[in-house]
Amino acid sequence: MKKNKINEEQMKRVLNFRWIVFLALGAAYILVFFNQMSVAVVANDIMEDLACSATMIGVMASIYFYVYAAMQIPAGLLCDSIGSRKTVSFSLGIAAMGALLFGFAPTAQLAMIGRGLVGFGVSAVFIALMKVVAEWFAVREFARMQGIITSLGGAGVLLGTFGLGWLAKTFGWRIVFQVIGLATGFLVFVIWFFVRNSPKEKGWPSIAKIESFRTGLAPPKRRKPIPLGQGVKMVLKEPRFYPLALWFFCNAGTFFAFGGLWAGPYLMDVYGMSKPQAGAILSMIAWTMMGGSPLMAFVSDTIFQSRKKNMIFCTICLAGLFVFLRFYPSGLPIPVLYFIIIFFTAVSACTMVVAFTTLKELYPVQIAGTSVAIGNFFPFFGGAIYMSVLGKILDGMGRNQDGAYPVEGYTMVLTFLAASSILQLICAFFLKETFPKEAYQKAKMAKKPKLKNAPSPGSSV
């Protein structure tokens, strides 16, 4: 009895403290999405203040994504070797310096360096958060935690769109990024003092042992770890990885480049909106991510009971949306623009929850971190490429007498995005179905109440 009491006390400590660990890293994840989306609303201000062209703004925004993408595998290796706590504490310190440099930068070149440092600094947060969830939460809680994580990303989008639009108009874009730099530095101390890589570092039992204590079932057998080099080979040798990687590239490239950068100038140049007005519409990205991401996981599990069908359906919707915008790039009512941004986010950003679940299910659990690190390279590489390409398309069309890019330039952008979405749809048809239907059915049957004195199968009544 005494042993059970001690275990119960330890269980409560773990189950309570893990939320402190999660929220500390979750706050860092909010900053990741803030920095991804922040340039969209203040792009015109930066172009005017630093005398930038659209091409230069595209490069300035995309350098964050290039560095972020390049750091995914090194970040995964660091998290595996020295732990999430040390990795994120160190890297966020660099992000804080980058944000301050960006806010104070007198030239576009220094601003680009600042953006690069920010991308380097926040590159480890997602992988570290995934590792912490694996150590502090049970396997059965993964889908729920993935939905919460994506919702935190939505909060970062809200801060980087609607919040930034209002703050930039009130205080100026420079002061906002200077404050973000200071806040990031404060977060370094929070993570260092509160985050622990696993319950073991606190002298507590693992989450697997706690699950065994709670359920009365034997703990799962420990799987033999797979070395990093072998794990990388396993990921790259899987033929079905490449359609998924290209799907990630196109989908995230579209979302980050349009939703995270050029949708703001599009609304202001074509529809004559102010920054707060454009920010209000773009804030629908955040609200949709926060509410739609958990819903998308539910739809995949219960309605489609498929990863592949879900992704095909959403990609068809995305392609149809950009084909529509290609032929109607202007003159749409404001309520329709709100709906378009909501719909765009639902079928692009929210679908990433299903895509990352597909990636995780494609490989053994021992290399989940490696597969996520390699897979996560492609969304941000796509974002970097697409931001630069769309900037060059706009510069190629030139500006009008008011200094804005004409509707013809944005029509070319929408044409490119429509073609990209069609390519993405082709990739979706080549994906491997990874939905664990048998396991899902067993879990569903386990939830059904057992009738007392019910006859056993095969017995006569």
C-alpha cells in the first residue's frame, strides 16, 4: 500500500509539472509562428523605411525559412544529444539577438542578417517540443497534443497579423520587434529554469511506468534504439516519403508565401485596405488554425478514417480556391475575403496536422524525431523558395503610379499558386495510406461498456 501511495504521489507530480514544461516551450512555439507571419502586415512599412523592392523583401522574409530549414537535422541531433532544454535555451538567445538587430537595423542588409539569426534561433523549438511531448505525455495523447501545439501556432499567427498590425500602427514596426527580442531573451531564462527533458531528470518515474500504474497493464517493451545515421537512411530509402515531401514543399510554400507575406500587400494594394483592416482579415488565419487544426484531426480519424483521402480532398479545395482567385483577383466583397482566408487556412495550414501524422505513421516510433526533423525541412524550404519567387513575379510586373503593385501582378502570383496546388494534388494521389484502421477499431471497441453476465462468443443462450 505504501508503494502504491508513493507512486500515486509521484504520478501527480509528473502529470502536473509536465504542463509547466509544455507551456514554457509552447510560448517559444508561439514566437516561431509570430516570426514566420510577421513580415506580411509590415512589408510595405519595411519597403518604405529601408528602401526595399519586393524582391528584397521576399529575400528578407525567405532567409528566415532557408536558415530554419537548413537547421532541422542539426537541431534534431542537438536535441537528441544534449537535450531539448539546453538546445532551446541556447538557440533562443540567438533569436533574441536577431530580433533586436532586425528592429534596430539601419539597412536592409543588416535586417536580413537579423532575420537569419531569428530563423536559426527558433529552428529547434518544434523538434524540442515534439521530444518533450514524447517524454512527458503518453502515446495515446499524441493527437490531442498535436492539436494543442498547432493551436499555439495559431496564437502566434494572431500575434503576428492582427496584433502586429495594430501595434505597428500605434508604435511603429521597429519598437514591436525590439520588444519581441527582449521578450525572447526573458523566455530563455524561463526555459532554462523550468524545462526538463524527461521526468527522470527530476527523479520521477517515466510516463510509460505511470501509464502502467494508471491502467494496470504491463508497460510496453522497450524498443531497441535506432542510430541516427541508420534512421536517416530509413527515412530517405522509403519511396513514399518523396511525394509527401513535395506535398509539404508546395503546401507550406503556398501558405507561408501567400498567407505569411504577400496576402497583406495584396489586400492593401488591390483592395486599398489599411494595415489594421488587412490585419483583421489575416487574423482569420490564426482563429482558423486554433479551431480548425484539432477539428481536422477529428475529421481524419472519424469521418474519412483515412489520411490520404483527407489530404486529397483538402488539396482539391486549395487548387479550386486559387483557380477561382485567378479569374476573380479583385472586386470581391469584404465578407467574401474573410471567407477566402478562413477556407485557405483550413485546407492548407490545418491539413498539416494530418500530414505530420502521416509522416510519423510512415516510420517506426524509434525514428519519429529523425523523420520529423527531415520532413520538417521541406515546408520551410518551400516557404523560402515561394516567398522569393512571388516577389520576383511582382517586381517583374512593376509598380503603378501610386507605388503599389497592380492587380495584373497579383494575377500572375495567383496563377503560379494555382499551378502549384495542382502539382500538390498530383502528389497527394501518390501518398501511402497510413491510417491505423485496425488499431482504431480496437480502441473504439475497448470504449464500449461490457455487459455483466453477457454470454461468451459461441455459447448458447
